[in-house]
Amino acid sequence: MTHPEIDARAFRNVLGQFCTGITVITTFDDADAPVGFACQSFAALSLDPPLILFCPTKTSRSWAAIEQSGRFCVNVLAEEQRELCARFGSREPDKFAGAPWHTSPLTLPVLDDALATIECTVDSVVDGGDHYIVIGRVQALTESTTTGRPLLFYRGQYTAIEPDKTTPAPWRADLDHFLTTTTLDTWL
Ligand SMILES: Cc1cc2nc3c(=O)[nH]c(=O)nc-3n(C[C@H](O)[C@H](O)[C@H](O)COP(=O)(O)O)c2cc1C
């Protein structure tokens, strides 16, 4: 099989057409300091058992701490958390300075204003080129009680959904089936 040369700029531009939400993935390091990084490569993976995945670059210091602790929290960012996202997307030593956070009952650092939090243990790690694919087993879930909107990332920039899209869509039998049933022809 041949591997055609893929231009890095074209790769980024084309993949940037895929709009995602943004998370900050956190843990405590071995000195009990909170650490974390901005991560768009997050996805739901399996309902039974409950699994999610994210992809850290192999040089991420946050990943090194997560690998050590074996646990992490996925914080789903709200539209107002752009600045916070920029800080967690940098290599600043103390990214939590000025970021309101608390320790969860499962002893993980949680960002106070996240739209949702998903606490996990590391289930398995797969090689993914210059990244790893980390599969996490979900241990606890929380959802914000406010009707905040998610922060989005599209074509290398932050963006958001339309203001009127704050309430969940009305219940639909076809989608409910899609989101809660595992069959050979549905992915979740
Ligand atoms: C919007 C956004 C999305 C990002 N998504 C990822 C990602 O999916 N995987 C990754 O390894 N880094 C991602 N990064 C870059 C990391 O957040 C950044 O390299 C990280 O802060 C490295 O710091 P660390 O060494 O402290 O972990 C993203 C950055 C931003 C701003």
C-alpha cells in the first residue's frame, strides 16, 4: 500500500472543516498540583461499558500526569470560557491560576463553570502516530444546571452556536434509539 505525501497545511485546513466542542482534561500530578490541557479530540465511544476517548500529543506534560495518576476529568467548556481555554492550550506552568475550580468527591480537579464533567479511569491506551488514543472508563458524570452554550472550535478559531439553541431539542424517538441502543448498525 502506498502513502501519498500529505501536505501539513492542507491536512490542518481540511480537518479544520470539522467543527468540535472543546474540553479541558485535568488530573492531579504526583505533587498533588492540578494540571490539565485544552483538548478538542474528545468523543463518546461506548455506552455499555461506558467509555470515552481523547487523543493527547505524546509530548503533553498533562498526559504524563494522567498516565501516572490513572485518572482524569473531562471538563466540557462553555462559550464564556475562551480565555480559560487559551490558558489551558498553552504551556504555562500554572494554568489553574485565576481559574475557579474544586476537588470532586472522586478526588479530581474540576473547573467550576464547565457545562459538563466526565470523570474517568484510564482503561487503555492505543498508539496514534504522534498522539495516543486514550480510552477512559466513565466513573461519574455531572451536567451544569444553567443553560450555557458550548465553546466550539472551527477552522482554527473559537466560535459558538446560535443564541436560540440553548434548550435541548424536543424528544425524538429515532434519536433516542440512536443514542441509547447498541446494535450492529449504530455506533453508540
Ligand atoms: C482549542 C484547542 C484544542 C486542542 N486540542 C488538543 C488535542 O486534542 N490534543 C492535544 O494533544 N493537544 C490539544 N491542544 C493543545 C494542548 O492544549 C497544548 O499543547 C497543551 O496545553 C500542552 O500542554 P501540556 O504539556 O501542559 O499538556 C489543543 C489546544 C487548543 C487551544
